[in-house]
Amino acid sequence: MTAALRTGRLLLRPVRSADLPAVTRLWTDPEVRRHLGGPVIDSVVRIRQRRIVGAPGFHAVVRAADGVLLGLVTVETAGRGGETEVSYQFLPEHWGSGYAREAVAAAVARALETAPSVVAVTQEANTRSRRLLEAVGLTHADSFEEWDARQVLYRRRAHSRER
């Protein structure tokens, strides 16, 4: 996904320099990072800040009505196992409003226009994330141990196209 993507309420676009304060919060907020290995250390944050602006695959999720950055959706075309992988994180004050579901559904749909499948991984304990992935059409495909926690892999395959 390279071009900006619009949904009913959102704009998914490349990360800009002005987004860095909100993006940094995503990396350092203990609640956001609860199922992502904890807050990112300062030295890594500084490296990420230099690399994320305009980087392919990283999409700021912005509320179209007022331009507020809500979160990030990342689409990695050669992700886990060589499959397209989607990941996401949203600021806690925007949880429960359906923004993550709307953004991830749009990103997955866009990715499946060209990719044969999309995968996503979350901790088994992250029930909110698991429900989101199931709501946008991904199904549980594997469970495994990684980073000292049980992980689950979800997958959605593109529908076969008529020729």
C-alpha cells in the first residue's frame, strides 16, 4: 500500500515529521505496548524517529474530520514467512471507537488487491486484537511461542479471481 487510502472516517497516509510526537507515544506508552514487549527504549525510539518519516509501508491513521493522528498501520510486503504482514497500534484514547477495525480492514483489502494472502501476529492474551483480526476476515492459522509469550498468527487469503 503506497498511495493514501481513505475510508468513511479515516485517511491512511505516509508518516510526516509533524506526526512524530504521537508516533513516539505509540512506541513508549505502557498500555499500547502491553502486548508488544513493553515500551521501546530511548535509543531505539531515536533511530525509529529518523527512519519512519515517509518510509514505505508505514501509514499514519488520521481522523479525516480534524486531522488527529489516531495510530499506525504497517503493511510489510515481505513479512513473516514471505507473506504480506499487517500490524497496527492505536493511542488508548481512540480505542473502542472502531477506528482500528476500519483502518485495518481497509489496509488488508488494499493489500489483497495484489498479494495472495495477508497475515498478522498478536499475543494470544491480546483478546481485543484477536477480535479485531477476526472481524476483518482473518482466521487463526497457527500458535507458537515467541518473545517469551504465546503468539497467534492469523491469515486471510485473497479470493480467487475470475479469468
